[in-house]
Amino acid sequence: MLINSPLHKLFTSKTLMAASTKPSPFSKALPMTPSSHPHLSHSRRLIFSAFSSKPTSRFRIFARKNNTNGSLRTTNGSLSNGFSSVSHANIPRPVSQVGLEIPEDNVPIKLRQKMESVGIDSNLCRPGQYNGLICPMCKGGDSMEKSLSLFITQDGNSALWTCFRAKCGWRGSTSAFADGKSTYGQMSQIPKVKQIRKIAEESLELERPCGELLSYFAERMISRETLQRNSVMQRRWNEEIVIAFPYRRNGVLVSCKYRDINKKFWQEKDTEKILYGLDDIKDASDIIIVEGEMDKLSMEEAGFRNCVSVPDGAPATVSKKELPSEEQDTKYQYLWNCKEYLEKASRIILATDGDPPGQALAEELARRLGRERCWRVRWPKKNDVGYFKDANEVLMYMGPGLLKEVIENAELYPIQGLFNFRDYFDDIDSYYHRTLGYEFGASTGWRCLDQLYNVVPGELTVVTGVPNSGKSEWIDALICNLNKSSGWKFALCSMENQVREHARKLLEKHMKKPFFDARYGESVERMSVDELEEGKKWLGDTFYLIRCENDSLPNINWVLKLAKSAVLRYGINGLVIDPYNELDHQRPPNQTETEYVSQMLTKVKRFAQHHSCHVWFVAHPRQMHHWVGAPPNLYDISGSAHFINKCDNGIVVHRNRDPDAGPLDQVQVCVRKVRNKVAGTIGEAFLSYNRVTGEYVDMG
């Protein structure tokens, strides 16, 4: 903290100037009356440095009492007569409709109690005007700024407030009575008419920067020449000196913004909002947009004159609403006012602050200017834990050379859904070195089938076969193998099975013993009670059920929503949907079944890819009137050829029914499609089915 800095002395020289016997040409305080400058508007946009070590001079403006005509109203030097919040400039004061007895110097007790319940102390506030207070949410930050703007309606029945600290943004409203009989609700209905005010340089009484002010800018690496070219001035304000940034278009003064040493900003009321430094981007194909005037000057020190600054700082967050029309886009009206300048640019570099509000500003600008022509700046690291916040910090600590390099290395602004392979180089490297896991897929557990088919996370496998061919049994055996070898967990949407029946099948495969002492178990001893308890624990740790317990049919969106929850909550690796015809397939009247199946499978594939979850989708073939016992084809699936077109893997499970063709326990697994040649290829494998335990084993 530079207590003895030139600007600290300058901004705290109030008593020094009064006691001076030989004032300088700039030390004489200009008289200020309530009517002399009635058009200044306090923006209340408070910007705080993210780095306490940034060399800034500090001072405190002391509280001032209201004068006899009430022109001064706050302790930060703002005027109630001629001063108004920029953010509230368009909100007219309502006309009282409810007669209430309002104390002369205070608000009604009921309303005051309502505000006290949320932490707002309104004892010194008056109805019908804006009041500056310390925000109870953020406490005004480290400097305890009075960033909360509180407006109490003239009838004293309602109040609304907003904190203008970018890192806070708290806002709200309340009424004294539950019935809400107040003009507050009518405020937004009153037409908002705003006249653009023209200003002249002579009326602002601006002065050239004094030596102390030049030293202040020099501390921030801003030269006298840069200040002169940008017409940076100073102004006497209540016996203190503030920085003046004139806003010009075609050389003509349009507005003026002021800043004191505490980084409080305000500007001329009712003037047109434009970008600071607008004339520097006239006919420019490449432009840079920064968040503050100091950053604009810093860019010039690094050799970039094609730079402008936004006039109103950054929002707290990105708006979730749709982009408003030009007439309704009041917060960013300065962009529309400078439209003819911005339209000519083919490349716009967004060099806003690195904090969350700064990044929110970049996103709001990109939304309006077009992401396709925007680039963004990544501020370099300041230390092991933090980054530089803005252009001026980089200039001060690292010099103009590095600032220039940072701007020249700006990257393309991301567009949702549009990428470059560079965005995936790390993933490609991991794939090459096989550090991701399962690059070749997970083993099925059957030696003969591993030559043809391996299970890759994020893929879709469609399984079909004629009725009673063992499709579901084979998938159950496969997922049991995957759990045993790789520890995978699964979500099961198996609507043809009762839960207890499905549990029996899985337990028999896992314990390798029949569930019951029954005929199908032949002479094999059934699983014991202890083995059952062990198996139940395994079931609970491995499988999660997706079931519709009422009599309605679930649709694919419902299934995938629950499967997503299972991925996020339980970390499942696989999803089984068995079978397709048990889902609700209602579709719009103008959509064909082929179009519906294509759309449905696309959703399933996107789910698999996004969550790195393998999906098995069981689909029955259509009725085969002339079937002679051979395995069906994937194109025989009922519904659409898209089942084979869209899947990553297509498998037909077929059980032998002819004793003359081979053993009746022989199961033929036909791999008809493999999109990923790393994980398999087309071919056939033969397994032996154990009817007692439901296991499948390699033959021979």
C-alpha cells in the first residue's frame, strides 16, 4: 500500500489545499452548487482488484452531512440532486396511491421491519429517493463500499434494492402489506422515455492532469503521451481531484466518466452510451475490447490502439434469458450505438477481466457480436495459485512486451458443438499410450468370442435372435463375466423379467449352483443360505434396476434419464434395455416408424458416448413365416433397418434345435457388425449352455 504515493497525497489533500497559502493553478477549488452540475450520474459500478499486492494508493472519503437544500445525501460524495444510479435511470418514481402516515425523516415501521428481517438498516433512508447503504450480503467488500442501492416508493409501502458489486449482485424487494397495495407493481408499466443529453467540454470544467495525477498513471505504466492522445483529464469534485475519461465519437464529446482513487465510477447523466476509445477502431478489421478505461490505455502502451473499453463494467453472471431485441437490450445499448463500427471488424479479441464477472461479460459480448469472429485472452499466471486479472496488471508486473504477447496469442472463442482436433490432443495421446483403459475393449470372458467381440465403453450393441434363443440369458452371463474380470456395474431395464426371477438367473450364474432343489437342477446341490446371502450382497453391489412399477409403459427418454442418474450416483459401466418392444413407442402422427427408430437410437448412442457407458439393446426379429431354423439377420429386426445401421455392434444369438445339426446345448453367437476394428471383427463363435446354472462356456 503506497501511503505516500503522489495520488494518495492528491486525493487526501482536502485540508492541505484549504490551508495552502500559495495555491497552484489547479489547487483552487471550484465552487459547487446544487444547480451548477445537475446532470452527473453515479454508476455505483464498483471494481475491486483480485490481488492485494497490486500497487494502488488508498484513501477514504469522509462522510458529509446534507446541506440545507438537501443536495448531498450519501457518505461517499454522491448527489441526490443531479445524481442517480445509472442502473436505475430508467425507473420513474411512482405516484402515491395509498395514503400512509410517513414519518418525515424515516420509512413506515412495517416496511422498516420487513427490511430489517433481511439485514437492511433503513433508519436514515427517505422515501421517494435512492439510498446508498452497505450491502448486508457482501458487507461492501474489503473497503466496505456502500454498494447497495435502496429505493423506497413515495407512498412508503414498498422497497426494492440491488447491490452493484459485481461479486455480489444481491437484489430483492418487499412490501409493507401482504395485499401489495402499492405503486411499486406499476413501476414497470410506466413508459420509459429517456432524452439523450448533449454536453460540451466547457460545461464540464475539465483540466489537464496535474503532476500528482501523472505520477499516479506512471505507477501504472501509463505514459503522459498516452494520456494526451486519449484526452484523459481531471476534474475538481468537492475539493478533490478525480480522473475524467472523455467518451468521443468522431472527435465530438458524447459522455464523460469519472473515477476516484477508490475505484468508484460515475458518469454524466442521460448521455449516450458508447465504447471508450471508439474513434480508435474506426474502419479497423481487428479490434480489442477490454473491461475498463485503464486497460484500454494499457493496451496502447503495448502497441495496440485498436482497442475500446465497455462503459459499464461487467455483470455478476451470464444471463439465462434469451438474447433481447435491440430496443430491449438496455444493459448493452452501447454495442448497438456503436454497431456501424463493430460490424466492420472480422476479428474481435475479448480481453475482459479474468474474474467470474469478467468472463460473464466476455460471454455476453460474444453472444451479441457473434462467437464465430470472437477470440479470447488467457491471462498468464501471476504465481502458483493465481492469475493476472487484467491488462493493466500484466503491464505493471510483466511489462508491455508480455502484454503484447498475450494478446497475440489469443485463442478462438469456443462455439458450442464446434471443435478442433487440438482440443482432443491429450485424449488422443492417452488413447495411443493406452492409459484410458479398455482401448481394445473389455474381455467377454469367452476365449472364442474375444477374437470377434470386445466390450468398449461408450458403444451400442444391438442383440437379436428368434424367441427362446437365449438372448437375455447370454447378456446376463456376459455382464456377470464383465463384473468378475473388470468390476463393472450395471443398470438393468429388463421389463420381461420379474425381479425375483431375474435375481435367480444372475445368482445361479454367479454362484454356479441352482437356486432351487428342483428338476432342472438335476443332481447338483442347490446354493446354501450362506451362499444366498453372499450372492445377495453381490447383487446389491453390482446391479441397479430401472423399472416402471405401475401399469404404464416407459419411453426411452424416461429410461435414459434414470440411467444417467445411475451413472452419476453409482458409477455404472453398462446399461441393458431388454427388450425394445416393451417400451412405449408413441410417436407424432407425421413421423414414420423408421424416423422414430432412427431418432431413438441416436439418443441411446449419445447417452452411451457422453457417459462412457456401454449399452446393450435387445430387439426381437419380426415374424418369420418361412423360417427354416437358421439364425436370423439383423435386417430382420422388427421396426427398422436403422437397428443395424446405427449400432456399433450387431449380434445374433442362436440356439441349436436340431439334434442332427449338433449338441442341443450349443449356442451360436454371430457377430454381424463391428464398427470399431480395434475391438473385433465379423464372425461366429460357439458356446456351450449349462441349463442347470445358466452359464455359458467355451466349447472344446
